[in-house]
Amino acid sequence: MSLDVHRHFHDELSHVKVRLLTMSGEAEAALGLAVEALLERDSDKASRVIHGDRVLDSMEVEIEEQCINLLALQQPMARDLRMLTSALKIANDLERVGDHAVNIAQSAERLNQTRPIAPEPEIVEMARLARDMLSDALEAFIRGDSAAGREVCLRDDKVDALHRSVFRILLTHMMEDPHMIGAGMELFLVSRNLERIADLATNIGEDVVFLVEGKSIKHHAEDRGEARESGSFPAASGL
């Protein structure tokens, strides 16, 4: 690869990173607006989240096309190859975050048709944690910080615990007051979507480790001593 071609390739890689960062900002904003719609019983904000989802859809397609073109035309190796394959997965994860934000907004709209009910504090905390995880995971990706990626993954257990707590609380409320079953189920769906967003942030954290170290830690493989370097995308020192 000539010097000019090499420089152009890395300019294109930098552009992919910038677009991913922009996409992450859009996903975080959609999540934040969906939660505001829920807490404030604001149907206008819910509608903005639902109709704004196409922005994330188009950004995913744009990033996917960029990555595929670079893979096909430049045939990168080692860390550059891992960066592009990770970027493809992260763009898909961010698009799915947008889908879950839409789900939360739709639940908010349905809840607005019922008598007012305050979401459990655990749901509010889940929303805060999920949004922070998403932001920190993308920052770790941009910086190439595998330690920060691992730290994001560790936070997922707290979100899972809160989700289980929400289920128990809502179940108790619904058993005590059958009129609350509809609203209770909607709040459980909100909790489930927040738990899935945290899972997607965890996926991105795992991708950061793969990018930097060439090592897969998915499905807690590292905890079991099964983490291994990828044979297809070898980690090379200095790359």
C-alpha cells in the first residue's frame, strides 16, 4: 500500500469513527427523550422519538457501506481489520438502541392513556445507568481503551439486578391491584428495553477489548479462562 493510499485509508477510518460517535449521540438522545416522555407523560416527545428512528436507520446503512467498501477495496489486516468489523457490529448495536428507545416511547404513549402512575425509582436508575454505559462504551471505542471497555461490561450486572427488582415490585403491585395490570406490564416492558440497551452497551465494551487486544471476552469467556485471540484477526504488536 503506497503512502498516499495508506493515508487515505486511515482518513476513511477516522471518518467511520466520527460517524459512529455521531450515531452514538443520536442514540443517547433518543433514549433520553424516550425516558423524558415516560416520566413527564409527554406524548409529543414520545412521537419525536418514534419518528426520529429513521435517522439512526440511515446512519447504520451509511456506516455499513463505508466499512464494506474499505474491506473490499483495501483488504486491511490486523487491528485495522478488527476496527472495521467492530464498527459494523457497533453500528448495528446503536441502531438497535434506537429501536428500544422507540419501544419505550410507545409504552409511554400507551401509559398516557391510563391513570397517572409513577415509574419505580429502579426504572429511573436503570435509564441513567444504561445511558452512561452507552456513552462510556463508545468513548472507550474511540480511545481504544480496553480497560474502560471491560469496566462498562461489569456494570451490566447492576442493571440486570435492577430489572429483576422491578419485576418483583410490579408483580406485587399487580397482585394487590388488578386495575394496575395494564400499566404494570407497560412499565415492565420499559424495564426490559432498558436492560437490553445495557446489554448492547456491553456488546460494544466487548468489541473494544476485541479491537485493542484481538481477544474475545463474549459470554464471560474470560471469567472462565476461555478467552482466546481470534485466529482470523490476529493481534500484532505495534498495530
